[in-house]
Amino acid sequence: MSITLDAPTSRAPAKPKALTAYRPFWAKRFGPAPFLPMSRKEMEQLGWDSCDIIIVSGDAYVDHPSFGMAVIGRVLEAQGFRVGIIAQPDWNSADAFRALGRPNLFFGVAAGNMDSMINHYTADRKIRSDDAYTPGGAAGKRPDRATLVYTQRCREAFKDVPVVIGGIEASLRRIAHYDYWSDKVRRSILVDSKADLLLYGNAERAIVEIAHRLAQRKPIESITDVRGTAFLRKPDDAALAGWYEIDSTEVDAPGKIDALLNPYLTTEEQAAAEGVACAQAQDATAAPGAEPSAQPIRIVRQPLAKTEGRAVTTPRERTVIRLPAFEQVKSDPVLYAHASRVLHLETNPGNARALVQRHGEGPALRDVWINPPPLPLAMAEMDHVFDLPYARGPHPTYADEHGSHDGATKIPAWEMIRFSVNIMRGCFGGCTFCSITEHEGRIIQSRSEDSIIHEVEEIRDKVKGFTGVISDLGGPTANMYRLGCKSPEIEAACRKPSCVYPGICPNLNTDHAPLVKIYRRARALRGIKKILIGSGLRYDLAVKSPEYVKELVQHHVGGYLKIAPEHTEGGPLSKMMKPGIGTYDVFKAMFDQYSAEAGKQQFLIPYFIAAHPGTSDEDMMNLALWLKRNGFRADQVQTFYPSPMATATAMYHSGLNPLKGISRDARKGEKVDIVRGEKRRRLHKAFLRYHDANNWPLLREALKTMGRADLIGNGKHHLIPTWQPSTDGSYQSARRSNSTPTPAKGGAKTGGKPPVKGQILTQHTGLPPRETGGRPAPEGRGAAPKFSARAGAQHGKPAGKAGGRGPRSGGR
């Protein structure tokens, strides 16, 4: 016979153990290090004979809370562990991975603050010629797919040491995922790397628990219950007893149909129909007085049963959803989109269930088991993480001959966030092209006001080169500090992918008063001249608080403010889950009003995305017309970048919209217009750079094909002129070292008159137009102030907080 375990009652996740509640490891007696050691010599100076944990990273070591290796290293150090750093090692052999000796507990491996492939290649798959996370911006200091390479070298160096992988690269590749660079679906990075554990999302809570368990000499194979982790297990694992499995390996699967009852069926016939023998008949053939034959008791997993057409509710903490196997999704885009939809529905830590995905066949068959997401850090825990003794600068080994980090060895990513303060984590925007929600979660984790002010004072008093200007008080989004659901019960039960799309949820608290209070308190500090807001602003939230907009515009804008409408047309915006352009108009009116009241001339710098799934050629034409009417000239354009695991990437690969449900029935679901092919992608970029003479031949051809030749002419209402200057046909990015150059097509570069110096504002200088006697034409007459706007998929940005997507998220 078979029996099932009693189902435990469904309940909310248990309150997690606080980061500060663990008994410190014995090595706590050594105290904090000025910098975590990167060499045996530094270890000896600290009195260490070995490291308990060694972190391997593709970034240069900057001891700052915006850099993942520093945060994890300092958090583990606070628990009493001796943590060493191997930063940007030579991966051609295992020697560099033996530099600090054998770690007592485990290797922690991460590609860095960015996915290594996004770090190496532009959206057009061209090789970048710089790396913002490397001294001097030098390229080539980390391999492609760095997590795989580093893990292999760690195994070669010390084959018996556990390897734990994490960071943005591992986080976004935890299941079978579409890989833009190879144009195919790849296996989970856990399978390819052969690591022991994968940590996804913000990993402080998980890494501390794992470190203490390994310190207690528990085998790493036994660590299967930590939230925010993924691991490999066999399908017949005995530990699966008592789990409920929901089969979600297909779409459009019909429910169970109960057979009609036959009133004339005997007990023996019913047993025979079910493939078993009637126990009564068996016992009748037994010898008189003999005991019934004994059967072993088997404990099996409870399948999801159905009663009267309705599914039985299973306890979420003991329920796992089986996704389509890797072998299915790699060859079936419909199942890939279905798997993506299921994964994104299971991201709320309050109600998410475990996921499992089969990889391989035969003896090599393994299940990738993904535990529910980590529970957010409480405010006190956030303060603990950010108040640790960071040196707030690069490791001394990167200093130049003058002992400085401001010359040839400057690390661009550190320079960008050097005088900034991260006040929160997470984002509930849910933009489909963005990686923040998948990595950091949609529940906002905020620091206390005192902790933020203390960090501002630390910068003022201790950071070399500070001139009194804080470059940012923000995070993934500038104005989500302490915002969230009004009801903890609703928040724990909600499964919506966004709190602000298609409109702002009525249960969302949009009170910006705590943020206004921090702004006022910070700028009142002695020695603080100016506090700028460099993170991207969610303007649909900002308009709900006019007091905040006034405070921001009149005190914290340095001539321009970056915001991200992303597009003007409803088609692509609905695939991005972004508000309509009308919300931008409302915010711009408030921005202009409060700027005028303060007697300031300030500008908005909008960001746009080219070639996003769901964008037609007509959509891009209309966006170009909007740009011209409003006087914007984009000086750096980048197309949509399909990052691993993003919903928009599932659209790109499958041609379907997971937001609307997935079906094989052409009458159901929604198909998405995908911009593929170099020519069409170049056309969409060309529309954003309608003012570039190099693009005019391509645009003329496209407008004629679209039946819009009326937009070709020399008047103000025309998009491009009929005349064509001599050009070399090339495109030079404003950030010249960003990527391999586009080869010239011939001809002298003489296109058009150069702009008058001082009249063009670019986001790259960050300065308002200088007074040169020239005056921009008044708005509304087709020649508004021409301040350049970078339009592009910000996931590809190499570093920093430009656009509000800083190194702490690894890009969008």
C-alpha cells in the first residue's frame, strides 16, 4: 500500500533570524581589517594563517557598499569569519586561485557587479574596449561567462572545497535561459558551472546562514532549506517525501476528467480495471487461518489532487512547481515563455513556491531546485550592512606611483559612486526589460534616516577629494524610499508584477514625506554645499507628491534631471509596463513651474529605448517626431538589450507576451512584434538620431516605404531634409571608448554646421549651458533648447548610477 504524509497547515513565511542574532565565529577576535586581504603578506600582517572564506570576483576590489564583494565580505567578517579577496585573477591557470591558500569553508564566486557578457559586449554584439570596474578602465581583465571559468579554476586549485556562486550573473541565469550572445537557450548556470550552491538576489541572509552551517561541519549537500538558494538534486531524493508537486510542464493542459461510474461493476472487476488484484479474492485462496500477506509501506509525494473540479489548496512551504525541462524549453519557444511567466509569478517572498526544472537525461538527469526568494532585510539589518567599516575606496594595490587612485589607475565605476549614498534597495516598477526586480525584489528595503545621515558625514569627513557635493541620495530608483504596500497581508498575498502598472495600485503608499525630510536634513549638515539626485526618477510616483517635486526641483537638480519615459507610443509602453507619455507631460509642467519659481533654467533629460519588443517602425517614427517637436537630440543611442531572464527577453525569444498568458491557440494570448535583423535594428536607432546626416539615406528609404514621404523636406515640420551632405557614414558614440568603432563607408565627414559652443547641454558633462551670448529658440516653435539625451536600453550601461541603474544592480 502507499500512504501520504499529513499536509501541514498553510502559513506565511516564518520570521527570519536577524543578521546580528548569530553567535560570532571564533575568529571574531582578530577584529575588522582595514581592507580584506588580497595577498598572503596582508594575511600575515593581520595575524591570519588561513582564510575561512575566499571571494573571487571579476571586479577590482573597491571596499564600498555599492560593490557586491565588499558587502558580502564585510557582512561575513562581522560574523567572525576571516575573508580574503581574489579580484580579477588570471584565469588561464589555477595558480592565481591558490594565492591565499585553501579556504577553510568555501569559495564564493561572482562575475562582478555586471553580467560578464553585458560587460564585454554592446547591444549590437560589438566588443567593448573598456571596463568601468577595472583600474584605468582597461578591458580584458575578466573572461566571458566569468562565473563558469572561475568556478572551474577553483575546483582545479582545491577540488574538495565547496564552491558557492552568486551575484547578478548567477542570479539571472538560475534556470534555463535565453542567451542573446549565442542566440540559444542555455542550461542553468548551476548545471554548467557544477557549483555546490547558487545564491540569487541580495544574498546577505543566505550567505550568513550557509557560512555558519559549514563552520559547524555540516556537509554542503545537506543545505537545502535556505531561501534564495538553488541546488541540484536527484529526482528520487528521499528528502522529497511529503512535498506536493504541481505539474506546470505544459500549456493548455486540460484538467482531470473523472470517469463515469458503472453501477454494475463488481469489486473484482473494478480492481482488475485498476491493474490490481482484489484483496478479498486473494485472501480467499489462502490457507484457512493464515494471516493476510504483508505489503511494505511506501511514503510517496502527494500529487495535486482535484475535487469537484477545484484544485486542493496545498501548503506553499511544502509545494514545488515543476517547470518545463531544459530539453523542452530549448526547442520550444512557447514553453520557454510559459516557464518565464511561471517564474515571474513566483517572486513575491510572501507567497512564492519552490520551483524545479529538469536538466539532462539518463544517469546524468538532475533537477535544478530553486527555493523561494529571500525575505527582505528589516531596516535595522539594512543599517547593519551599510554601517560596517568600509574603507570607501579601492584597495591600495591599485594606487599609482603617487599613492593615488585619481590618475591612470582610476576605477570609473568607483569614481561615479564615490560621493553617493545608497538609501534603499529593490523596485516595484516591474519594467519588463529591467533586471532589478528579478535580482533585488519588488519589496523596498530602506535604511533609517540616522544611518543615511551618518554615511553622508563619513563621506564629508573621511573621503579624499570631497568638495561638499553629494552626487546622489538614491538607489535603483530615486524616489521609492520607504514606499510600499499599506497592508502587510495584501503585500504577502499579491502576485502582480508591478505596483504602478497599468496604474498606481490603490494599496500603495506614495507618501514622499520621509524622503523630503532626509533631503532637508542632509543638505543642512555642516560642510555640505549641494546634494544632487543622480538616480533615475519614477515620475509617475513623484507627481503624487507635489511637495516632493518642488523640493527636488528647487534644491537637488544640478541643471538637468534624468528620467526614463522609454517611449511615447502605447504599443511598446504596454510591453515595457511603463506609463503613457501623458504622465511625462504632467511632470514636466510641474518641473518647469517649480524651476521658474526658483528663478532657475533647468532641463529634463529623457531616456528612450530603441527596438524594444512590441515596437513597430511607425512607433519609432512617431517617437522621432516627438523628439523633434520637443527639441531633443540623442547623442548616444543603444537598442534593447535582451538580458537573461527578463520578461522582455522572453518576448524577444518567443514572439509571445507572457504578461497576457501563454497558449498554443493562435486566438488566445498575444503575439509581439520583434525587431530582429541588423537593418531593422539600425533603422530604429536611426529614428532616434534623426538629426544625424549619416542616417538620412536609411530614413528616406524607410519613410517612402511606409508611405510617409511627406516627412522628407526642408521645412520645420519635416523630419529629415531632401539634401544630403557628404558624410563618412560612420557613427561615433559620445563615449568614444565605449565599443569597437563602426567602419567608415567613405567620404569626408563634413555633415552640417557644428553646434554653437555653450548652447547644447549633454548629460555627459552634467553642466547647464554656459553664458555665451547665444539664446535657444523659444519652446513650441520647433527649435526648443537642444540638450542631448542618451536614448537606449540602460541594461547595457557599464557602470555607476547613470540613469539610476548603478553597479549594485548590475544594470537594468
